[in-house]
Amino acid sequence: MDSTQQLVLIAPVLLFSMVAHEYAHGYAAFKQGDMTAYQLGRLTWNPLKHIDPFMTIILPVMLALIGAPIFGGAKPVPVNPRNYRHYRRGDIIVSLAGVATNVLIALLIVPLIVGVGLLGQYLPSLIRPLGVLQQMLAAGIFINLILAAFNLIPIPPLDGSHVFKYLLPPKWSLQYQRLGGVGLLLLFAVLSFARPLVNIWLAPAYILRALAEQFYFPYMLPNPFA
């Protein structure tokens, strides 16, 4: 499929997955005793509340235009860890909530693809639109697995750093957290010059996608873009 078709398939799923990721952070923080996201109106599924002009739009487009590794993100949900009932446990739970949500979405999509395939067998007249839906859902599996793996990279301020910092001695942890000020630059450098390491880190996402494909492949309808 061409780039326009890819954009049509990927954009809605990516947007939903990013919103779900941020909502999960805010909801987990709320359950841990922090009402910051709720009070600021960020505990919502409204995508407009989670779009950051620079990180969501300008940065990915700019990187695409110059042929650089493309990455971006939604507007981070504001949380105040000092409000958590248990600081360390709350910080870890809130940080991993987004990742867990993306993995859960990927898992739930698998039976959806199967269901859409079975529906297409009973309603041949809808095979084409249902085939488009299946392709979108299949892309959603990969998108959510990649989002989960990517956010676990232990580079501040990514989610993985909020867990990794507790594995370090206190003095090292403090210095490590200060990397958040140059986190985006460091992340860009890693994506640009350490791609083999990034590929190894993301390998579980590719493996899980392959396992999912083996399960739902017999139920796939004809690809309308083929």
C-alpha cells in the first residue's frame, strides 16, 4: 500500500493508543491518591486534550522530512508523585500503567481480528470494508507492542526510567534522573547511532507480533490494498 493508505490505517490507531497510554497514567495516579490529572481535565479520552503541537505533530513531521528516525509523543499527563499514598510503589505503578495498557490493547485486538474475519465469512458483501478494518487492527497490534517496548527504554523521561532509577544506588539515581533535561537529545542519538541496540530492545515486540499473526492469520480476509 502507498504512504497515504498507510497513514489512513495507522493514524487513528496510533492516536487512540497514545490517548489510552496517557489516560492510563492519569487514572493510575488518581487511584494512587494524586488528583492532578483529574483536576486539570486530563483524565479524559478526548484526543485534543492529549495532543502536543510539538511532540505529536511538528517533531515527527520535521524528522520525516529530513529522513531522520521518526519519534514523537502525546502531551504527558501531569502527575505529582508526592501525592501518592506510597511514593515508590505509586511511581512504579503509574509509570508502568501506560505500557501495560498498550500490551493489553494488543492482546485484545487479536480476538477482534478473528471476530471480524468470521463476520466477513457470513457477510460476503462486507468483505472489503471488513478487510480494511482487519488491516487497521493488525497494525494496531504492532503499534501498541512497539509503544510498550519503546516506552520501557530506560532513558529519562521515558516510563522505563521511573523503574530503572530504583535499581540504582541513591547517589547514582539522582544523577541519572538529571538526564531528563537532555532526554530527547539522548534518545535521538540512540535512535540514530545505536540502531542495532534499539532493534535488540524492540525484538520482543516483533516476536509477539509474529505469534499473534500465527493465531489470527487463518481468519484474515483478502487484503483490499493488495
